[in-house]
Amino acid sequence: MAIRIRTLIIASLVAAAAGGTFVYLGIYNIAATEQHTAPVYWLLDYAMRRSVKNFSADIEPPALSEEARVRNGFRIYSEKCQQCHGAPGVAPDALAFGLRPAPANLAATAREWSVTEIYWVVRNGVKMSGMPGWEYRLTDDEIWDVVAFVRRLPAFSPKGYAEWASAAPPRSEARLAPAPDEAVPSAGNAEAGKRAIGQYLCATCHSIPGVVGASKHVGPPLEGMANRKYIAGVLPNTQENMVRWLRDPQRIDPRSAMPALGVTEKDARNMAAYLSTLD
Ligand code: HEC
Ligand code: HEC
């Protein structure tokens, strides 16, 4: 028994060392111009499918056949999805050709996936794949509109799609605007703020405690933000001012390298609440 356990421990140490060496030496080619090996591709694809099934299991879909929904979904699709996924008779934009995994043709997906699975992927995106999560950029209703449209994709001919494209009225700004700021509580929620920080590229410029991967120094580190007297050296550090800064830094300091990132009032309040916990 003791010998068997010892053999097992040694075998797993050898495996771990071999794996570590493989990673350290950079042997796996991460170039997007090279194919994944078949086992790696299978594993990534299978894990994605299982994960989507698991997390979408309890979602109740609304009614999706209403024509207005499908029409609005078409508008959102042609603006936010077609550049990567293409459409009947329409090739994706240049950027999509270099993505690996390559963005799926969604007519095929619409045949194989349930509407709740499609909804979940559109809302949440897929890590390490190039598929963005849209939760912070589209309202829940708009996401269902897109799903309603994707479900119809297999029925479209290139001619039919082109007809819709030429008939589509200019997109309705009102509906595509960021989530309406109705009923925003004045005190933000720090946990929700931390999650939102992960969705507005903050981590590409700042180091932020509690946010994995946020270790860049384009802007100042946000450690100890709660104790700072001023925001960016110009605004007294209050919650209200932080919300103003996060929503439109350029208005407060036109020379600042921090851009306005389209942060909604609600997300800004939540982020301000999180930043005020960093002491
Ligand atoms: C920047 C490129 C890009 C954009 C924009 C984009 N996607 Fe994706 N999408 C991807 C990639 C890459 C994948 C993952 C590869 C894969 O499995 O298809 C993916 C996967 C998916 C999947 C899972 C499909 C499958 O069969 O695996 C769905 C559904 C989807 N996207 C829908 C959408 C919708 C709807 C939009 C617009 C709101 C959208 N995507 C915008 C790149 C993009
Ligand atoms: C493109 C890079 C960039 C992005 C993206 C960015 N910032 Fe900034 N940020 C900066 C820079 C640069 C400054 C310094 C501003 C100045 O002094 O003019 C700054 C300043 C700040 C400050 C004030 C810091 C201090 O020491 O007073 C806070 C707070 C802040 N950013 C939070 C955020 C949050 C939250 C996000 C995401 C919503 C974000 N930033 C996205 C570059 C960025």
C-alpha cells in the first residue's frame, strides 16, 4: 500500500514537472495563425458547450416570435454581430478572419442551440475566444431581440437579408442607448461595482486590488483610493465626484489620458462604491 502511494505521488510530481517545463519553455504555439491541435480544440469546444448548458439551464425565455422583436434584433445584429459572424450573403469584416477560434456561422448555431443557450452566450460572452459579453452594452430586452433574430437566421436567403437591410429604418438611438438609468439607488453596490470594473477596460490601464490581471500602469494605481483627498489631483474625492469622473473624465480634465468609456450612471455608482472600499 505504502509503495503504491509513493509511486503515485512520484508519478504525479513527474507529470507536474513535465507540464511546468512545457509551459515554461513556451512550446505550445499560441499564434492565432496556427491551428489548435485536435485534442486542445476538442477540449476547449466541449468545455464551452458544457459550461453554456450548465449556466443557462434555469433561464425562462420570453415570447420571441413578435415581428417587432425580430426586426429590432436584425438592426442590433447588423450593427454589433455581423462584423464577426457574417450574415446570409455577407462576409465578416477583416478582423474576424484572424480570430481563432473563428466566429461560428450563426445559422448553424441557431439550428443546434436552444434559445436560452444563445441568450446566455450573447449576454456573458466566452473567455479566451474573442466573443464579447454584451450585458453592459445591450439591455436585457435587446439581447432577447437579437436571440429572436438569430433564431430566424436559417430561414434567410442572401436576397431576403439584403431586402431587410435596405428596408431597415435608421436604428432607434433610444433603444440602443445604454441601459436606462431609471431608479438608480444613490448608494452603489461595491460587489456589483467590482464586476462592472471588469467590463469597462479599467484593468488595461490601472492596477486595482481585487481585480485579476489589473496590474498596468498607464494610469495611477487605485490602491488606497478611499484615502486620497483628490481624484486625479483636481476633484475633491467624494462619491458624487467619483461618479462624474468615471462617466466623463475628459470634461473634468481635457488633458487626461483616461477616455470617456460610456459608463452608465448605475455602473459608475457601483464602481465608486467599490473604489471607496480600497483603503
Ligand atoms: C469580435 C468578434 C465578435 C463579435 C462582435 C461577436 N461575436 Fe459571437 N463569437 C465570436 C467568437 C470568436 C466566438 C467563439 C467561437 C465559436 O465557438 O463560435 C463567438 C461565439 C458566439 C456564439 C456561440 C456560437 C457557437 O456555435 O459556438 C454565439 C451564439 C454568438 N457568438 C453570438 C453573437 C451575437 C448575437 C453577437 C452580437 C450581439 C456576437 N456574437 C458578436 C466573435 C464575436
Ligand atoms: C486608457 C487608459 C485608462 C482607462 C481605460 C481607464 N483609466 Fe482611469 N485613469 C487613466 C489615467 C491616465 C488617469 C490619470 C488621470 C489624470 O491625472 O489626468 C486615470 C485616473 C483615474 C482615477 C483617479 C486616480 C487618482 O489617483 O486620483 C480613477 C479613480 C480611475 N482612473 C478609475 C478608472 C476606472 C474605474 C476605469 C474603468 C471604468 C478607468 N479608470 C479606465 C487611464 C485610464
